[in-house]
Amino acid sequence: MWGALAVAAVSYGADVLAGLGPETEPAPTAYANATELPEALSTDGTTIMVGDPNAETVVRLYEDPRCPVVADFEASGAKAIRTQTIQRRTRTEYVLASFKDDRLGGDGSKRAVNALRAALDAQKFTEYHAVLMGNQEEAEAADGYTTQRLLSLADKVPGLRSEAFDAAVSTMKYSDFVTASLGAYQPTGEEPIPGTPTVAINTTVLTGELYDDLFDEEDLTGVLIAVERAPEALRKHRV
């Protein structure tokens, strides 16, 4: 059964995946909403972990805040990941890249990643991340994520602005984190720097037709449910 399911995952996508695998156990009590999600920095210092630490399915997202494809993903398929994380079925891990600065000029990605790390201190990473992705229209420009714009967008997250947060954003307090996080991102693909978003479920990077499912909430929900029912569903490709 598991071998057939793995083949289905690669060959046919979520519409096939969703109909296969044994029934899952009842889900634990869900969080009320995204504001209740636990947030923590991993022991390696490069990964921001969101959700139930005991969730069996782990989705790792590699994102550059200035990448418009990331914004498209966050507005579509990523909704499925957020729902599953709130339901405590999935834990989401973020590795934040900043290679767009080298390609496009400016330092907007670095500043945004630094600000996101500062938001983690206030346990507001998830909310602030959503605000940045939802207001990314000018972010790809060299001056898209200026210090002032990052602080202004932080006003949209109740309780985030503080003297400590503002200082961390203004002084690039977490520049070491920005560098380390980019270093953790780079080995995820065959090329020196893969594109974003790159998404791995339980260490398996989604490629081919499954990559297309990232931009459809219903399809990605099907993939996540299938993997929950049969963790061996996806062929192992450790990152």
C-alpha cells in the first residue's frame, strides 16, 4: 500500500493522495486561532517553529520575504498549512532567506527577516508574517522593506510595537540570525540557491506536480491529510 501511495504522490498529485491511506486518529483540541499558536526558535538558531511541538507532520517552508511567488503561495496553498497548524495536525517551520537582495539590490529581505525575528521575541511572528505577505506589493523594489515601512506594518499587529521591537528593527539586532538563516536555506536544492518557496513535508521536498499543489488550498489540504494518514506516502528526500 505504502509504495503505491508514494507513486501516487509523485505521479498524480493531491486528488489521488486524498483518497488513499488508513483513517487518522481524532485530532487534538485545536487552537482558537493563529494568535494562540506557540512560536519558538529551534536549537540550531536558524529555524522558527510554529504550532504544536508534538505534531507528527512537519512542514518546512523556505521563503524570501521579497519573492512575489512566496506572496502568491501565502495567499493560496499556505492557507491549508495554517489551518492544519491551528488544528494541531501540523507544525510549520520557517527558514527565511534573503538572496533577493543580491539579485535586485537593496537590503529589504535582510531587514524583513530581521524584523520577523524580532517579532518572534514578542510571540507575534505568525501575525507579523501574515501582514508582511499581505502587503508585499512594493517589496520587490530595492526600497520595498525599509525600516519605516516595517515599523508601520507592525502597527497592524496589536501589541507588537514596543521600544524593544522598534530598536531591534532599526538597528538590525538580529543580523547574525539573518546570515545563519540564509546559510541554512542554501543547501536545500541541487543549485547553490534554489527558488522560493521551497516546501518540504517531513523532510521530503515537493517537486513536479506536487509543487503545483502548493498554490491550491484544496489540493495541498489533500496532500497534508494523505501524509498524515500514511507518513511513508512521500518518497524520502532528506534536506
